[in-house]
Amino acid sequence: MDPLYAFVFLGLFSPGPNVILLTASGARFGFRATLPHVAGVVLGVGVVAGLTGLGIGALVAAAPAVQLGLKLAAALWIGWMAISLWRSSAKGMADADARPFSVTQGALFQAVNAKLWAVALAAASGYGAGLAPSAEGVRLAMAFSGLNLFVCLFWSLAGSLLALLLTTPNAWRLFARIMAAGLGASGAMVFL
């Protein structure tokens, strides 16, 4: 088996912004309502990985100003999401206008997901197959999207099952604040 798959799986399965957001969304909105978010993440992850295979990731890594801009955008967006999650109310209580990410929102978030860029750059540089850039881009896009589909479904389902335990406003508040703190920490880690 190609070691790329184990590396990508571990990189995507480990806690980071997508894992935290999908778990929280599954708990708050349910598994089915979180599926558009899952689809967006899977699509966006494939695009980022494909672009890295094409060499765009190397260009981003070589441009400190672009890197800083992406890091700032990521930290701000993740911070905003963490604050929103911290302030959120329990499932079915208040926040009538709250809803899970759409396909577009899930996909666009990947452009500033620093953890994803780091995993994709490491995969492209450490597990290349010596293919032409276009073929390498397709290879990485398929590996990342295919594995990430299962990762996203797992965390969304885990969140929806966890909701069975979140039966009081205090239980939900504790869960949301733990998820928000993890999300905030992942935003701060963008600069490490």
C-alpha cells in the first residue's frame, strides 16, 4: 500500500478546524443537516491538495507575504467561528437563524485552513510518485478527497451521536465551549 494514504488519513483525522467544526455541527444540527458541510470540506480539501500537487503550494510556501496573508485570514476566520460557537445556544434553543455550513462555505474555508495546507505540502513533498504535475495533482486530490469523505462522515456522525448526551442547556454549553476552545487553539496554532 502507498504510504501516502496512511499519512493523509492521519493528517486529516487528527483534531483541527474541520474535525472540530464537523463534530460541533453534527451535535448541533444533526448528521443529515451537516452533509452539505461534509461535501464542501471534501471538495475543498481535494482542490487544495490538487493545487499543491501542481506546485502552487510550493509557490505559496516560497512567498512569505502570501503565507502571512493566508495565516492572518485563517486565524481571523477560525477565531470568528470559535467566538460564534462559544456564544451558541443549545440545539433547538434560540439561534433560530443558525444553520450548518453550506457546500460553498465548507469548500471556501479550506483555502485558509492552515492545517490542510501543511498536510498537503508535506504529502506533495514527501510522498510524490514522480508523476507529471497534472497527474500528481489528480493523485493527491483523489487521495485527500477520498479519505477525507470517510473522516468527515465519521466526525459528523460522532457529533450527532454525542448530541444524545447533550440533553440540557448546561451540557450543550460545556460541549460548545470545549469545541470553541479547541477551535480557538487551532487558530492560534496557525502561526507555529
